[in-house]
Amino acid sequence: MARQRVVIVGAVALGPKAACRIKRLRPDFDVVMVDQDQYISYGGCGIPYYVSGDVSDLSALMSTSFHMLRTPEFFEKAKGVRVMTRTRAEAIDRRRKVLRLRRLETQTEEELSYDYLVLATGSVPNTLPVPGLDHPRVFRVSNLHDAAAIKEMLAKGAVGRAVIIGAGAIGCEMAEAVSDMWGVETCLVDIASHVLPGVLDSVPARMVSEHLQERGVAVYTEETVREVIPGSEDGSLTVRTDKRDLDADLVITAVGVRPNGRLAREAGLLVTPRGGIVVNERLQTSDPWIYAGGDCIEVMHHITGKLFHFPQGSLANRQGRIIGTNIAGGHATFEGSVGSFAVKVFDLAVAAAGLSFKAACSEGFDAVQALVIQADRAHFYPTQDLMTLALVVDRRTRRLLGIQGVSRNGDALVGRINAVVPLLARHGTVEDLSNLEVAYSPPFASAMDILNALGNTAENILDGHNVTMDPEDFERCFLQEASPEVVCLDVRGPRNAAPFVEAFGDRWLNIPQETLAERLDALPKDKRLLVMCNSGVRSYEALLQLRAAGLENAVNVQGGVAAIKKAGMLSLDKDEDT
Amino acid sequence: MARQRVVIVGAVALGPKAACRIKRLRPDFDVVMVDQDQYISYGGCGIPYYVSGDVSDLSALMSTSFHMLRTPEFFEKAKGVRVMTRTRAEAIDRRRKVLRLRRLETQTEEELSYDYLVLATGSVPNTLPVPGLDHPRVFRVSNLHDAAAIKEMLAKGAVGRAVIIGAGAIGCEMAEAVSDMWGVETCLVDIASHVLPGVLDSVPARMVSEHLQERGVAVYTEETVREVIPGSEDGSLTVRTDKRDLDADLVITAVGVRPNGRLAREAGLLVTPRGGIVVNERLQTSDPWIYAGGDCIEVMHHITGKLFHFPQGSLANRQGRIIGTNIAGGHATFEGSVGSFAVKVFDLAVAAAGLSFKAACSEGFDAVQALVIQADRAHFYPTQDLMTLALVVDRRTRRLLGIQGVSRNGDALVGRINAVVPLLARHGTVEDLSNLEVAYSPPFASAMDILNALGNTAENILDGHNVTMDPEDFERCFLQEASPEVVCLDVRGPRNAAPFVEAFGDRWLNIPQETLAERLDALPKDKRLLVMCNSGVRSYEALLQLRAAGLENAVNVQGGVAAIKKAGMLSLDKDEDT
């Protein structure tokens, strides 16, 4: 048999991973990577940290952990993989098993035959449908050329004001990158009702917005960009939204990406309506000699059972290895994802997996939400801090549908989310979360860890013991509508409650939970009671006491004062217990 | 029907949790907690942090997260739970459903009838079988009285030297507590061959020992305490082992605990040979009106399928809620544990779940071990640090049997271990770990996270691609025996290799991996090659190149130079890439 040749289109993340895996298992195979760029095998997710200065040198994003540059020469010498850069794959002739290539330097065409072809063509950034984006101070964050150009502008002091369009992960990271290190006055604009709209529900998202604003980033949500207008002088420009004009020296658009399935589609391979390449569990396309993975495919969502596009460097790497194993004659499968997500926004970490409440509802689930704010380690341990977690479950089946959280301690938060991923992927229930084994020691967890408490809370809601009100509903009915028929029953100690009683008068009643049994007569019988403590724990206890005493017209405000304050709904007192 | 009464014996961790859960679900029930101590519902796991001063006040260990003391009065008022302190449960009359009590203050006896009884009798500390332990400067760490007494001695400056007997979690925590904050010269002594013997295998344990010694704690393993001898003056004493005499002003024994099943056994309930109460999944004992949980029971180990004793505050809390639910008429189950574990030892965190390699072998598994040392986040991210993880798998079934790790970043480590727990509990395979979804962002994970890399490494070992040598085998055959038939092939760059070449001469050959293909002729054909890099990644690549060239007499040293140095086997160079 002639020497088998594997041709890989795309040399970032998945491509190199597949190439190296094949060569390790089958050194006799001829493996060729083709990429239209001169930069290959770089960590694109590191761009915001290069722009911010956390990563000082662009080469760090192109190096191995042992500080060798992942150049074409490196792949040839250390890995035995051939690399053709500045070479575009124009078309696939599947019948002849030939790839038509264009050398971009010489603009010549040539053919390369393959036994196996791997499509690692990545994604294409979405473009805003507005005029003015061709201005030289308008950038995307899609490759190292963008990164270098943005940093160069910042480094030479040419940027006083920046507008970031799109408040997804990359938008938030870029907002931090340009404002934190470079002192740039920064605005973040999104058409959605809150930041990180695909990932977070409103209350956690408002906690992130609040933090962005504390750190000096202006956040404009529910705002549509209409036009980018060049300024008269010195290269500055104006971003015109439906609500205001924002002057800027730098505009970055980060409004999502879509799978780059052009080559596949033109070759007659199956693609989704969104353009994502369809693959089986072995990551073969509809042509078994052609594999695809990474940002150009769509994958099964374990919760919805549907295909979705989830462009993540982590998936690309894992899929690259699977493709490598399979082409080398092994058997490996990729079964899907629950959309695990993490992002650092200044000093706050955000992480999530599965569906948000909003997404679960639109998928047709009878979704129920639990919100818990609790210390991320033993509450007596000195470095403890409050973590916020929200859980989405299905009412009828009690299945876990999604989890999301916000915390100043990123590792602790991401670890919690990761621990729930296997439960989500295997259709676990709230009881599985209540009983989830979490390694315990006071510096790292509570004896009843926040994850278990979250499961417990969801159980109590599903079982009808805990009748809850969402913080945003509290904001609307108590803070905004201020209906006289509604009274907040604050069951904390008097010191915590005092500023609220002062601010809201008769509408804010303070009866500490431990005295409630004796003071039930003091409660107004004709009002709706919104029971409140700092986190939702004592108020749950109080709610049960009220209901046992026949007072059914009461609800427990989930997350308590902590949630309301972290989400920026209300700020009164300075000295607050947790 | 008469009002149902639930009597709970033991008012720490499980007892209060069960009591409160019952009252929340069934406020009509009469719930009584009985405890022989005056201190109840305290966080015993916090004792080392109280002794160290991290927790300044003993009351913090007895308070809620909202700073209320969990006194009998608190339980009465806030929870509706009656509490009888300084009251010992003497015997159960199961026929009459009556508990016989002794009031310790008055030494009077009385009877208390029950509908449901909960045994939360906890554990009893093991005692060393040696003379002299009745000395007033010899302590255990089993309750707040011990904690207060130890701290009082430290605070008044009465302790210059301390000996801790037992290098389990509590021994290690106490070694840190007395030496770090109080500057006490501290020795840690254990009969086992390494610290944390029940949890860690030798290489990770030696990393912990190395760290303890760096922080000034002397570690004496494989050493048996024979006697504690009172000193002639000022209350000091001498701990005599089979190898030396250790002078001390304070001796702490922490040699494990055993389940306190006396009351159950005497009442004719089923207990294990070790004294642990046997319960079903609903946590009922062999008498369906009597429940038990926490440190006094044994639970199913998900990996071995056997009962084991696993005293952890986290299990006690979760089990307390389950018992509460069941007594209140619900249905909840506790299905077992994989023995998840975490401990902080100075600046190092240790965490584990499932079986160690040693335990897996003695359970009869055909166990295989993979060791990975990798950055805990993107290798280009500035705060990245090396994490060490070891995986134990079954060769035939490819089942995951256990994971253990050591890291300076405790949250990142514990999060990794927790993410693997659901896989362990559900008999996942190495492929499940390779494909485990880990939330990715450079500040929190690598694109190919260390967990996935660990799965990949184990796969490569099982599939025969990666032929490994354990660092301790390297230590024995290369460093100790120094056989001339064995050569270390260092495939790192010359700068890293130079000090080793200088130290070991012809026995340490440096050929960087990326030049290996061209220099295969330079390799000695008649020697055994131990292939080495900093972590085991490049050496794996090199191993495959050697084998493809027909050089079969080569092995990859797992964990590379990083493991060997962290475990204190060798220290030569100062400037090391990862």
C-alpha cells in the first residue's frame, strides 16, 4: 500500500492537534497542514491578555509550554508534520480525493491528493450590518494580526476612548484589556438586555454589569449600533446607536462568529442551515474520508438533544485528538457538549454550563430557577467570599438543565461548574446535585457545600416548601411599583435591617427570624409578605414558620439582600453580615 | 395520632442538620437533641484554624454564617428544636422505644420515649498503644476542649517544641497550625512509609513531605512511637521512637478515628467488625425506627463495592438532611462515596478521590498509574503554576479507580478532583476523562486541560504507546543503583540539561527532542534509555520516535524532572522551564 497522506485544512488548535496525534500513532503517514495565514498554531483565546499586557509578547501565544515557537519548522522537526502556510484551500474534488490549493504569495494554484482530509476551517466573525465598519480604527478580534494592530495603537498612546460592540465573552475581555491596563475610557454596547446574553440570565448578568461599571466601563445594553461615523480630524470616530453618540479612537466589534463551512458546503458535504459541518460521533463528515472538527462543525447539545455551534479552543483540541485517533485506525468518539463556559471580567469570574433559564423556557422545558449565595469555603475560614450560583431544573422530571455563577474566586467557581457538568451530560436530577460528593476541607468548601445547598434549594422549590420570588420581581413590585399591598419582612438582626426600615418605613418590617414564633401577631394579615434575609436561608426558615401559622401569602426573596445589592438594584447600608 | 417525637443522640454536624430538616418539613414533630458535651453544633474541622489563629475566636466555630451562636437556646428559638446538653445516652430499649439518659451534671437517670431515634454518635479517636499518653501535655484533636487547651498553651508561650504523632490530614493541619503561626519547632511522626498514607501514593506524598520540610517541619516516616516519657522539669517530655528521642513541650496524637457504634451494638443493631453501624440507602439501621449517619456508620465505597468508614463533616451534613427527609415522610437515599478528600498543608493543597494505586492493587485491581504535571491554566497566562495529578485505572476494563493531586492552587486542584468524582462514582473510563468537558478560558484552564491530558496519558499507557517508568523507579535504578547499563536521555534544550550532564557525565545524554530524528545514530544501542524531559510530554514524543526507529529498550520517566525535583529526589539546577 502506498504511504497514506492526511491533509489538514487549517493549522490552529484542531489542525495541529490532529496532525501530531496521527504522527505519534502512525509515524509512517504523510501529514500535511495547510493554512492561508503565516501565523499558525496560536492560542487565539489569549489575545485579550496580549492586548492587556498580561502576556507581554505575541510569541508567547505561539509557543509550547516549554517555550519553543510552534513554527512550520518546529512542526517539521519535532513532529514530522509538513506545513504549507499562506496557502488557501480553494476546493475539494471528492471523487479524485484531491484538494485544490492557491499559494497566496505567488497566486499560483496546485493540487494535493489525500487519503484522509481534515477540515479545521474554524469560524468567521459576524459583521454588524451598519455602515462605517471599514474605518481603519475599527477592529475585530479574530486573529493575531488584529491583536498586534490593536496593541500597537494602544502602546503608542493613540487611544483615549474605546467602544466595544458586543458584550459577549470576547467583548467583556477586551473591555477589561483596554481599560484596565491602558486606562482607556471604555464603553461596552450590546443590543441584548444584558451582558453575556447567551450564557447568563438577567440577575447574574447584572452582577457582572455592576462590576464592569465599578471598574469604570460604561455598559449600554438594549442599544443598537446604527452607524460608525469617521471624525473630522486625527482619525477618531463616532459610534452612533439608537440612543446616543459615542466618540472613540478605537472600535472593536465582537458580535459572535459562525462556522466556516464554505469549503465543505461547496464540496457537497452536509452542513446545517447555519453553515456548520455535520459530523457523526467519530467526527466524520458525510464523506467518510473527510473529517471535521473545531469551530467549523456543530455538535450535539446534551440537554436539548439538538445540534449547536460552540466554538471553544477546548473542544477543538479534544476533537483534534479524536480525529487523529480515528484516522490512525483507532476508535474514538465525541458525544456532545453542555456548553461549559468561563470568562474572567476584571476581578469577577463567570462560569456556566447547560441552559440558562431563558434558553430552557424557549426550548419548551417547564423550567424552575434556584439562586443561592453562599460562602465559597467554610464560613469561618478567613478568605471566604460569597459565591452566587443559579440552577435551572425541569419541574416535571427534576432534571438538571443548567447552572451559572459569578464569583471573585474564579478557580473555586469554575471547579463548581465543572463538577456539575458530568451530571448535566448524563441527565442527572436535583437529588444528584444535593448528594454530589464535594471534597471537603474548610479552606476549600463548606461542610454543606454551595453546590449541595443549590440542589437542596431546588428540591425545596420543586417540592413546594420554598415559595420564591426572583430578585428582579422584587425590584419591580417592591422598589419600582412600591405597592402599599406589599410589605418586606426582614428577618435579619436589627443592625442589618435598620437602614432599610429607615428608607422604606412601614413597608419594611424587621422581625428577626429567631423571634418570629413569638411575634406572629405583629404581622399584617392583609398584605403580601416578601420575606428577606441576607441570602435566602433564614428567610426560608421564616417562610415555613409563616406557612405553618397559616400565613400563606408570603414568598421568599431568592438570594436576599446580597443578590439585590450585587445586582446593583439597591444600595443602602455599609455594614452587612452575610 | 399523638405528636411524633424524634430523639437525636449527638448534636454535632449530622444531629442538628437532621433536627432542623425535620422541623422544617414537619413543624408538628417534637424533636429533641441529646449530647453529653456542653458544646454542640460546632465545626470540628475548623479546630486547626482556631489553633493557628486563622480563626481568632472559638465562638466562630459555633456560629452560623450570619454570626449567631448555635446554642441550645438558638435551636429552641430559631429552629424549634429542644436540646439536652451534658446528657449521655446510656442505652436503647428498642422494644419499648425508650432511650435511657444520664444527666451528667446531676448524675441522675431518666427515660425519653421516641417514635424515631437518630444515632449521630460520631467517632472515637484511636489511642496509641504506648505508655505515657496520660501526660497533661499530650492531646488529641477531638473536640473544642482539646482545641482550647492546646491554643491556651501556645498563647502563653509554653511551647517551644511540638511532636505530632500521625501524618494524616489532621496531623498535617496541626503541624502547620503550631509551627506556622506560633513558630514552634515541630516534628511529624508516622509509622507509615509516607505522609497522608491512606490517601496518597508515594510520589505525591513525597512532594508534600518536601514542602513540610521546606516550611521547617521535620518529617519522620516509617518510625514507630514506643513511649512518651515525662521530663524531669518544667512539664516537657520526650517522645521515644524506634529511631530517636524527640523532646517536646506539646504532643498531639492524631492517629485516626473509629466509628462510635457502642450504643447501637449494645442495642443489638447490626454493626461491622470495625464497629460501624450498618444502614440501608435510606440510612435506617437494622431497626427501621432507628436511623444513623455521620462518623458512626460505614458507607458503600463506589469503587470497591465494600463498606468503609469515611468520617467527614460533609457526609454527615448530607446524611443528616437525608435522615430528616425520610423521618418527615419523604424519600431520600445516600448511595455511597468515593472518598473525596482535601487538605491544605501550608501553601500546598492535596486532594484525592477513589483509590490510591496501592489501595487499588490490594483490592485486586490490575491497576495502572498515570502521572501528569502541567500548568493549571493556559501556559501563557501569568499566574499559571504546575499542578501534579496522578490517575489510577484498571487495565482490563479501563475504569477510573482513583485520582490524587498536589498543587499550590487549592481551589483549582479541588475543582479538578470534584469534576472527576461523578465519573468515578458512575464507573467511568479513561475515555470519559479524556473527553471530559472542562469550562475553558485561559485564566482558569488550558485548552487541553490537565484533566484531559491525564486521561490521554492513561489511554496512551493502556494502549501501549507510552511505556513509562515511575519517578521512584528512576530514583532507585538511576540515582541509587547508578547502573552503567542505564542512560538517561534528556530531550530538553541544552540550557536545562547542562547541570545534569555536568553532574552525571556519560550517564546523562542530552539530545533535544526536535533534533532527535537526525541524531538517532548517537544513541547507545546496548543501554536501557530512560527518556526524560521536564514533565513527560516531550519525552513521550521522543519515546515514540525511538520505538519507530526500532529502539525498544526505552521508557518514559513520568512527570519528568519536575516530579523528581518536587518529590525531593534530586536538586541541581536553578533555572528550569516547565
